[in-house]
Amino acid sequence: MCSHYQTLKDAELLLKKFGAPNKPSGGKYDMWPRYAGTFIRRPVEHDAGDEAVPEREAVIGRWGLISAMTKADGLDKAGKLSTFNARSETAAKSFTFGNAWRRGQHCIIPADAIFEPDWRSGAAVATRFTRADGAPLGIAGLWDRWRDAAGQMQESYTMLTINADEDPLFRDYHQAGKEKRMVVILPEGAYRDWLTAPAADTRDS
């Protein structure tokens, strides 16, 4: 799993690498759960038939998904949950992530780097991972929006994770005896497929 990452300092990369023509204001570079960060998605109006709607957009949202199904009296509890990562094996049946999964609300989280704890010394040592070529990472995620106590729509997102017990790199991270997890890092050539995949194909994208 990932609870710390760094997003992009260079806003031009949102267009060059991720195809998002806009540069949203706000959001942090050094990201921790519940911070406001940038994610890439197809616009909500993507199927409206309006040629003015871009293929992709960059959005600022809360890192830690809150489901659109959350009732007003459940918002406080939902905001305290650790929803910054979603297990790809169980997300479809989860109350928190199920709505986004069933609706095919896929997103990409751009990152300069992710951090994972190295426990091989017996203590957690935060280790920074980047691409060898210096290009940004594109992490597969889900997004949803909820209505806050004031009635305003708010955006949120989560990173999808998979089992990493057999991964040649990430199997050495996290505590011994516990399941190893890693975020889903998309090849650049798969960005469009991920964003446009229907809900039924989410696990296969």
C-alpha cells in the first residue's frame, strides 16, 4: 500500500504525459492521506456529445475516497477511515469503493515518486521510488464525489493496490509476516484504456 507520495511540480507534464489540458490550482506536492491532490479522469460530461468537453481533465480532490452513497450523518465517520488505498480484489463489494467501481469511475494519479517502508533492518525506513528515466508515474485509481454538510459537491480519489508477495521488488517491503501490497502503476500506453474501460473490465484493464 502507499500512504505517502509526491505529485508533479511541473504542471506542463499534466498535458505532455497525461493529456489533461487544464492546470488546476491548489493541492500539495508532498502528499499524505486526506491532503488535496491532483488526479486525471474523463470529465463527468464526457458522454454528453459536446465537442467542447475535453477527453481528460485534471481535478483537485481529497486523497481518501468518500463514497457518493455516504449519508450526511455518516460523513464524519467516513472522513476518518483509511480510504487512500483500495484493494483491487475486494473494491467492487466494498461500501466505500463499490459505487465508483460499478460506475467505472477510473482515474490516474500522477506522481513524481512513491514511498514504501523498508523493514529489512528491523525498523521502517521510508524509501523513495521513481521511474528510472525520471518520467512521472501514472497510478491507477478510482474517484467519487460526495455532498458535504453544506450541500456542496466534493471530489475524492483512491489508489488501487494488488498483492505484491511475489513481486521481485516490492516483496521486500512492509513488515515481515504481513501481506505485501503495491499500487498499480500503469504503462503510459495503457492510460487511455484504463480511463475508458467499462466497469465490467476494471480488473482486466
